[in-house]
Amino acid sequence: MSARLLLLFALAMLPLGLPAASPAQQDYQEAIGKTPDPGRGERLFITCAGCHRQDGSGNRDGTVPKIAGQHLRVVVRQLSDYRNAIRWDPRMQHYADNHVLPDAQAIADVAAYVAGLERDPTAGVGPGDQVGRGRAVYAARCASCHGVQGGGDEAALVPRIGDQHFTHVLRMLRDGIEGTRPSFPADHLRLLEQLDPVELVALADAISRGPGATAR
């Protein structure tokens, strides 16, 4: 068989209609393929610290989330999503673009630095009157993926959510339900749509206090 016929045969055996990776997925894959340099990431983080604070603790009022100790791959995923308007926030879209983070190496570096920051276990919390109810909801609907304490799972790209500021958690939950966060997983949406407003507040409050804790 000629070389030309062999090539045609090989092409015919390829699966048809394979979807091309999205720009966000391409950015993510390229960044996680890099060997991160946390030292360079610390220098890049200077622009992030203006909002997230130098220790990555954010604001207790929830206007800026806590990011310290977030899983490296999750940070890369979020930066890639903001960079490509999969998630929407004018500040984050500005600081995640190629003017501040010029390439995949920069994304990997700053994500590694964020992941290495010590996470403060305290957070801005909610009203506190339905925490027990919120923890029951969390145990039934969230713990199987996010973990008993909300520690997440880096390999599965499940974010660390325990001890996150109450107002930020509540806003993210509501954004998912209202459709203003396109990247919100469909299975999460189905679970959250079953909750009434009181349960939603209770869940956010429980997460902010550490969902598997017995007090606080």
C-alpha cells in the first residue's frame, strides 16, 4: 500500500466531529502544564493584593473572597474563566487578562503562590440562627464533593469553600441560581433550586463557619 493510501486510511479512522477546546480550556491546559515558580508568583500577586490583601484573606464583608490556600488547579481554572469571560467580574477580568498575567507561565506562578498562602480559619459569618439547618443541608447535598470541612478536591477541580466569607458564598449561590455565573455546574444548580431562601442563607452561613464544625 502506498504512503498516500496509508495516510488516507489513517485519517478515515479518526473520530469525526471532535469539539475544539474552548479558549478558556486551552489557557487552563497550558498553565497546568507549566512548572510553577511561586517566587515569581509572589511578585505578580502584588496587583492582586490590592483587593485580596497580601495574605489572601479578602474582605470579611464578602465583597472580595478569601483565596489563600485555594487549590492551584482551581485558581488556574478561575483565572482562565475570568480571562475568557466565562465568569464575570470587571476587576477580575482586568487583572486576569494578558496585561497583568501575560502568559500561561504567569497564571501558573501566581496560582502556586496563592495555593501556598496559609488560610485564616476565620471569616465573615451570617446571622447564626440557622447554622444547624445549614450544616444538615451541607452534609446531605455538598459534603460528598466538597468534603466534610469544605476542603474541596484539587484533582476533581472542586474548590475549597470552607471558611469562606458568608456574603460572598451567598452571592455565588444566588448567581448560580439566577444564571449570572455561566460556569456554575448544572448538578449544583439542580440541588440549589430545591432549597428555599432560608435554607440558602443557612447553607452559606454554615460554610462560612466551617460546615463540619460543631460550634462557631
